Amino acid sequence: MSSAEKSTPAARRGPAPATGIARHMGGQPTEKSMDFKGSSRRLFARMRPEKARVVAVLLLGLVSVALTVVGPKVLGHATDLIFSGVVGAQMPGGTTRDQALERLRHDGHGNVADVLSGVDFTPGQGIDFDAVGTVLLWVLLIYVFASLFSLVQGRIITTAIQRTVFRLRQDVEEKLGRLPLSYFDKQQRGEVLSRATNDIDNVAQTLQQTLSQIMASVLTIVGVLAMMFWISWLLALVALVTVPVSVVVATAVGKRAQPQFVAQWASTGKLNAHIEEMYTGHSLVKVFGRQQESAEIFRRENEELYRAGFKAQFISGLIQPAMMFIGNLNYVLVAVVGGLRVASGSLSIGDVQAFIQYSRQFSQPLTQVASMANLVQSGVASAERVFELLDADEQSAEPDDARALGDVRGEVSFEKVSFRYEADKPLIEDLSLTVRPGQTVAIVGPTGAGKTTLVNLLMRFYEVGGGRIALDGVDIASLSREELRSHIGMVLQDTWLFGGTIAENIAYGAEGASTERIVAAAKATHVDRFVRTLPDGYDTVIDDEGSNVSVGEKQLITIARAFLAEPEILILDEATSSVDTRTEVLIQQAMAQLRSGRTSFVIAHRLSTIRDADVILVMEAGRIVEQGDHESLLAAGGAYARLYEAQFAQPVAEGA
């Protein structure tokens, strides 16, 4: 729909700098604060179909973490064996352990005796390398199996995450198909694309990089904490002293970082929208010499993204060094208290060694979880933008008892139809019109009169605000949109082609059409004459912008597409506006053949193209002010006559 036809100022199309000067003059809009908890819960709720895989991941993670946690304790036993062997080799044989300790105290080495009281040694015996080897073998097996379980866990969680994101992309694709035309009129194309691509990709990366790690970290914290209390409840309490400090620091920094991540992804969407507009309309930008202005807008948007991204990453990046500092404090406390416990004989050196490893293992997952805060916040910010798209108001639901039309004659009735884009700005009021089967109805009038709006209501791109539109006496609101549109062919002023061959583009509206039918339609609409000049003919591949064919040739291809579809009703919205005069004559002849026996609506500004229409409607401000054929309307000397005179009087005067 032409934006000029609408009264809503929200629509933005083409390369006009809607993202730049106009917005910057009005000030930067304030970003809505983010519901982090709600969006996080909603994101994880999307993994419910993968419940079995998630449970398997938890079980595998539990086993893997349990083995990893047991490792330092077993390794500490090897240290005790080595130390016991070293001590035993230095003690005279033939005595018991208690006798050796008592002799040390008698010789004035009471502190040494206290330390060795926690060591299980045998005087006169050195290191038992067989026992040490057995322990080390067990340690090796423990870590090998822990790694294997972790590998399997990673594969399963990857599958679960990718399947979840796959469904999310599907939901977004289906949602885009259910959104009304008004949504896209109010959203920049680049912004919508950014949500459907960049934001979903960011969600996928966030889940992939953080979910398994967070699960492993939580299980590690629980397992390590249990082992720490088993070895020494006192040292465990010392290690826990720094946890509240870590939580406070991570929470405080996270709250400051989250709004910056929201701003970062919002700025990404705006920058993408501007780039998409500029590159789509790059020819127009150059024609009007707006490259400098476009570059300046890009610089501003890029600067916004840089500032938001820098603040988000810098603030969130403070968490990891802060947590590392707190972890080092924890390490010092454990080492000091553990040393004192060894000196008193309450703990063995192997136990202290294991505990120091556990203290590292305890602080490391806390640091990892905290350092992933930036990824989590960024991913949830993107998730919220995707959920906003999924929550957008959809077009009205299809009727449960939708009817099928069968054979369509093509009678169209507008019965007291009313419509407005905005509640306080009426556009069409109490419009009634009946078009008999096979008639060609031309709709003319000044820009903004409601011409395109009229046919968009017939296509149910928008729903009527009052009255009804009937096709063969059946209210189109009682039909499914697919059923209704299957009987209507539409050729717009703005052509649309997709990446593929010319033959595929022509056959787009008639799935399974034979080559003979495609060529016949091309010949009837004069596409064949220029296709034959191309090296690959109908197999010539064109991109979605159709950059390797001219504007007029693109329009001819879209007309051939409608011709091949053979609809019962035709809508031609300035369909010949982009072709030259000679081609226009040829197209008019082809359209006369195509319209034969079909109801046709022709929106035209060039009145020379609609002289042979059965009925000409003259619209002004959403109302039909005149109707009749070309001759009768000219004779009436009304609005149509004034339009006709405005178009042809000046050329005639210049020719005289």
C-alpha cells in the first residue's frame, strides 16, 4: 500500500531518513526497562519439550561433577602416602608410631610431634610406590570418566538448545505470517529483520555458552561444599565467609549492566534498519545527493551502539576481576587457617592440599557464573525483543466455520463500508458499491483519496470498521484469507521478485505450472520478447531486487505472474506506471484479454489507460463522488473532467 494513501504518520518506507534527522530532532526515545526475571523464565520455559534431554544432562552432570569432586580427595591420599613414606624412612625401625612420636617430644621436638600426629607412618618404612601408583591410577580413571560424561552431556545439551532455537525461529516465522499489514507499516524492515535474525542468533549463542556451564557450576558448588564440610567444617565456614560478598558484588554490577544491554540491542536494531534503508534505496540517496547526510546518520547510530555496547561490556566485565579478587582472599584465609590446623595435628597435609583445591574449585564456578552475567544479560535482552514480536497483536482470527466459495462469478459489493487507520481520523465512511461479474472498474482520484485502501479492504489486508464487503453475496469476513485471496490476482505499482529464475518468478502464483503455460503467459504479456534476448532465457537467475532486469521488465514479469494464475478477480494498482508508452499499449491489449470475463479493479493516475473501463469511480476523501463511463463523466464536467483536463490540457497547449 502506498504510504500516501494512509493517514497514519507511523508508516515509514524508502530511504527517507526517518531513522535520522526526524528522530534526532525529537530526541532519543527512552528504552523500556527490562523484565529480566520474567523474560528469563519465559525463555527457559521454551525448553520444556526437551525435558527428557535436560534431565539426562542433569544426571550426567551430577555424575561428572561427583567424579571431579572426588578427585582431589583421592589425590590428597596419594600425597599422604608419599609424605608418610618420607617421614617413616627417617624414623628408626623396630619401634611403633606412638613410640616415635613420644621420643620426639622427649627430645624437645613437641611441635614436630604434633604435626606428625596426623600422619599415618610406619617407622623404618619408605614410600609405598605400589600404593601410590594404585591411587594415581584411580585418579586418572576418575578424571577420564568425568571428561567422558561431560562430553556426552555437552552433546545432549547442544541438541536440546538447537532444537529449542529451531522452534523459536519457526514461531517467529509463523508469527510474521499472522501479523497484520499495519504492523509492518509501523515498523522499519531492518528492525524486524534484526529481531528475527540477530536477536535469535544471540539467544542461541547465549544458551549454548552459558546453560551447560551454569548447570555444571551449580552442581560443582554443591558437591565441593559437601566435600569441604566432610574434610573440615571449620575451613568450610571460613570459605563461605566470602560468598555473601560475591553475591552482593555480582548483583550490584548486574543491575547496572542490564539497562545497557537493552540499549545495546535496541541500537543494533536501529542501525540495521538504517543500513537496510540506505542500501535498498542507495540509488535514490545518490540521486538526491544525500550520501553525506546518510553517512552522518550512520555515524550517530553507530556511536549510540558503541556507547551502549561499551557500557554494557565494561560494567558487566567488572564482575570477573572482582570475583577473582574475592576468590584470592578466600584462598589466603583457607591457607592460613589450614596451616594452623596442620600445625596442631587436626588435619593431614593431604587433607589441606585437597581443601585448597576445593576452595579453588568452589570459587572458580562462582567466578564463571558471575563472568557469564554479561552473556546472560545480553541473551535475555535479545529474548525480550523476540518475545515483543511474538506478543504483537495479530490480525483477526479466521472464522471457525469458514466457507468455501466453489465457482466464483466475481460480483463484489461494498455495503456501507467504513474504515479508518486511526480512531480519530476517518478515511472511508458509508461507502456502497456493487460491481457486476466481468465488469472492469477503474478507480481514480487524488493522492490520499482511499483508492488503494479500497482494494486492500477487499483483500482483507485490513478489516473494515463498519459495514461489510461481499463476494458473490458472501461476506468475505466469513471466508478464510487464503480462500479469499486464492480467487484474486494483484499487480502492484511496486514490483516484487524473489531470487530465482524468470520462469520460477512467473510461476510463483501457479504452483506446478508447465513450461508451455509459463511461455504462453510470457508471450501474452510481452515478457517473451526480452527474455529471448537473455543468454539463459527463462532460466536466467535474478536476485530479489531484480537488479539485472529493468524496472519495466520487472513489471512485465509480475503481470505475467498474474496472467498465469488466472484469478477470477483482478486488482491492478498502477500496474503500467513503470513501462514505456509502447509497452503500455501492448500491456493494455494483454490486460484486455486477461480481463475478459473477469471482474477487474484498476487503480490509475493516467486516465488514458482506463478509457475503456465499464465503470469509473472518482474518489475524494474516502467517498465516491462520481461514477460512470469515460464519456458520461467528461460530459458531466465534474471532478473527473477536472482531473482529465489537468492531465491533457497542458500538453495540448504546449503542442499548439
